[in-house]
Amino acid sequence: MKNWYDYLIIGAGPAGLQMAYFLQQSKSQYIVLDKAESAASFFRVLPRRRELISFNKVHSIFDDPEILLRWDWNSLLTDDYSFPFRNFSKRLYPLADELVNYLESFAQTYNLNIRYNTNIREIRRDNDRFFEICDAQGTIYQCRVLIVATGFSKPYIPDIPGIELTENYETVSLDCNTFTGQRVLILGKGNSAFEIADIAMETAAQVHIASPNSLTLAWKSRHPGHVRANHTRLLDTYQLKLLNGTLDCHVNNITQNADGTFVVTVSYVHADGEVEELVYDRVIRCTGFRFDNSLYAPECRPNTLLNGRLPAITPYWESTNVSDLFFAGTLMQGRDFKRSSSAFIDGFRYNIRSLYRYLKERYKGIKRGERKLQATPVTMRKAILERACRTSGLWTQFGYLCDVFVVHPNHEVTWYEELPIQALQEGQFYREDHYYSLTFEWGEWNGDVMAIERHPKSSQAYTNVFLHPILRRYSYGKLINEHHILEDLFGIYSSSGERGSVVRRSGRNMTKYHQEEHDIPLENYLETQLYPKAIVV
């Protein structure tokens, strides 16, 4: 007997629960399968030190629940903002166990259709092109649309001779006394590597962190997945000469001596090809995780990228080679890897909402939510600035999700929220003569990020480095021009959004300031685009 569902989700982590919530609200026929006994099995084990790097900023100058989501990186989306993570933790860096409690409660509160203790053995396709998911008990679940939300389920093991001699992040002891007096090499330069290094350096004789690429700090790159400041004590001990260090090098091989020590041969990236053989007492692999595609039959095995770490996806998170197979959660990051926030709850929750709307339109013929506006400079200016002041999705998924405003010949505007910008770039709306995208983006800056030269005038908004809104006009898929909206430290782009944190700016009260620097420039831009002057010959 086969169990039929329109939508089947694999994985009851935050991504699976978020998608299930949307499907539940629309009374869709769906099920979630998970091999564990309860939700959020990943966060019951990882991160090892049990402190998350996802911020939970409880207190703010704002009280709008939509704006608050900009700094709440753990809550799942609901229609009424009724299930915030702040009710489960008040910590800025919350604990993994607090997130587990939140996700368990979310699944129970919304009575999501989850079947636990389901160990999937194979994913295949039948002759009708439907997916068949077979579990260890022989039960077959059949679906039209398969959504994989399993996250990274396998460790990523680099191809280094002798890598099998290393310890791994998943099981290494967190007791600093086990490192006493030892020479320790940690492979990798991500947060997990620094997490272990921070423990080891309390007692170790020497701690090195190694990878071919130079260290990238989150506060420099503005990507939350790069190394976070709360893990970086090792850098002080490196630059202040306490024998610890970060090595930019290729690890060529690892061998073990008769006395149990290890000889690691490295070739340095920035040292004219210098090669060294270094001796360590322990070598620990902290090289991250990867997508596991071993359960898929050949006819529906998805292609991967980044050495198999991630599935290859379309702009709407569908497998590039297997139709009707979609990915949710951290597996959505293949198109904004180390740039935006699709690897994390605060980013992929918006991706999932966009994906849900796309699925309902593609498979059920239910048009995604859209709004109508009149194509006047004043109406559009008000809508765009109000949206820029309030949106959490475009703010968090900067440069990745966008709103789209399509201007029709009857001077009506259709407004679509939170679409993948790459869908526009790859052909969506290419038949439309006149449309705009609204994104938030960082500007370019090659100098010291703590000493950025600012130009706080609307006429120079294109030089902005801080996160700010950009409106771009397109015609038949071609970019025509763009308008940068002047950056603001608080993310406020109209006087209606002010909360009294600034009294005057450059000698102007805030109403006048916003009129001159935000309202009038945007309205003038829209005037020239909506009603272009005729060319006199």
C-alpha cells in the first residue's frame, strides 16, 4: 500500500517545520518524515559548545514585530507574529537547547503532520514520475512534490592522504584538560574550528588552525557564517606571540610516528611555496558538513556543487536536473553561498515563504499574493519607502530576495513581495516592458571597514557602503538604470518611521531631512521613469 501526499517534506528541523506551517495553514495534503524521535535532532548535538551564533536581540527601539525580525535570527514565520523565540530565551547568543525547546513547541502548537522514527532507505521515481520514499519498515510514501529539508547530514572530509588519522569535530572532547601541554593542529578556519581552538588554547602548548584560504571575519565580510567575534580569542594569542597561529597552507599529507605523534606536511600559500613538516600531538578535523545524496536512486539523484557540499539548484530552489525536487533550509544556499543568509534560519525562513508561494502557483494554480498600486510617483514613493522602513525579509536576505513592481499600460502597478532576484536575472518578467526591483544591498569598500568614508547626501547615495535600499528599473529583462536610497544607521527612510532616536541631522529636523534626502529624490526619479520626457528632434 502506498501513502499519497501532494507534498512530502524530509526533515523536521527548522526548515521542515517552517514549510509544514505554511502548508498546514493552507490545508494542503502533506507530511513531514524524520528519522529522529522528535524535532530538531541536529541542534540536540550541534554546535558542540551549545552556544549558537544566531543573534536573539530582545530589546529594540522599535516595537513593530515585522521590524523586530531583523534582529531575531531564530523565530519561524507565522501569519500573526505570535510565536517569537524571545519567549524561550533572552540571551543575545542563545543556547542550542533553547532552540530545540522552541522548535519542539512550534511543531506541537501548530499540530504539524510529522511522522518521527522514520528511517528512509531509498528515494526513487515510479513510471508516472512521482516520487516514492521507502522507509526501513517497507512503507512507501508517494508524492508529487518532494521537499528535502535535511540540512547537512554528513561531515565534509577533504581529500588529504592520512585524513583518517584525525579526530573529528563531532566527537572530540570539550574538556580543556584533555589538551594540556599538547601541540594541536585544527583543520579548517570556520566557526567550528575556532570553537574547538578556543577550548584547547586554555591548556595546550600550541594551537594552529590551518586551511588554504585566509581567515574571513564576519564583521568584515558582513556574512554571518564567517568567523564570529565571540570565537576569536585565538587571534589575540597569535598576533601577540603566544605560539598559537593561523596557517594559510595546503595540508599535503598526515603521517603518524611510532610514539603516536603526527607529522603534517604543509605547503604555505603566501611564502613562496615554502614546505614544512610540522609535529603535533593531535590533529582535529573541523572542515564542515555536506549534503548527502546517497539515498537517491540514479534516476532522481540531484547534481551537486562545491565538491558535493550542496545540491545544484534553480532560482526557485529546485534541483537543476530533477524536476519537482526542491530544497529547503540550509540546502538553499547554493546560489548565495557565503554572501547572504540562506544558510541560517533568519534567511531561509523567507526563502521558504517564497518557495511556498511558488509551489502553490505552479502546482495548484493559486496566484501568489500580490498588491495593486496606481503608477504615480507619489503613490509608489510612499509604498517603496514604507516597505523599506519595515521589511525584515529584504533586509535579511540582502541582494538575494527582492520586491518587484510591474507597471502596466493602464498605469496600474502589480507588486510582488520577496522573489529571488536571480529569477529576474534569468528571465522572469522578461516579457514586461516596465518593471522595478527593490533590494537591500551593501556597497563596496576595500579599506578598513571601521573607517569608512561616508557621503551623507542623496546625490551620492550610490557611494553608500552600509546596507541600503536600491530600486532598479528593467525592460524586457534588460537593466535600464537604478536609484540608491540614502543609507540610514537605523534603517529608517521616511519621517513616519522615526522613533525619536535622532533629533536633528545636519541642522535639519527629521521631517525636513527625510523630505530632502529620501522623499523628493525618489519621487523625482520615479517622475522621470514613469513619465519620460519626449525627445525633441
